[in-house]
Amino acid sequence: RKELLDLCTEQSQKFLVQGKYELAVPGALQSLKFAIEIYGGEAKELVPSYLLLAEANLGLRRLKIAEEFLSLANWNILKHPQAGSTMMSALQRNFG
């Protein structure tokens, strides 16, 4: 399962870099599903998937949906202060 999570995350990131936001969404959703299965619904490991989904939805101008994923990522980081500065930096970059 971890390998599938990594593969989905990697593919979604590639599509985001290429500006293919519509194609990034399914991989990001699947990575979130795998992360929940592996780590549970409250784990800090969900943050990267939330951020992928937020970024893809920002690219698609789905601002309300992007805001929801950013809020989920923010709440998750606040619950896990040990999450680290890398996750917080990525979150703040997306919050703009």
C-alpha cells in the first residue's frame, strides 16, 4: 500500500508541475485514500495529499474546494505540532 501511495503522490505532483490540474485530482484523491488506510484519518501523513488536492483545485479555479483542503491540512498540522517546518512551509505557500 505504501508503494501505491508514493506512486499516486508522484504522479499527481508531475501533473501539477505540467499544469494538468484535472489529471492531478484523481491521483491526489487516491493518495489521500491510501494515506487514510495506512495511517488513519487523523495522521499528519495526510497533509501532503490535502496540499496536492488544494493545489490542483486552485489551478482549476475551484477556490472553495481548495480552501476546504487547505483548512484540513492546517487543522491537521495544528493537531500535530511535531509535523515540522517543511509541512508548515508548504501549507503557508498554498495559503498565499
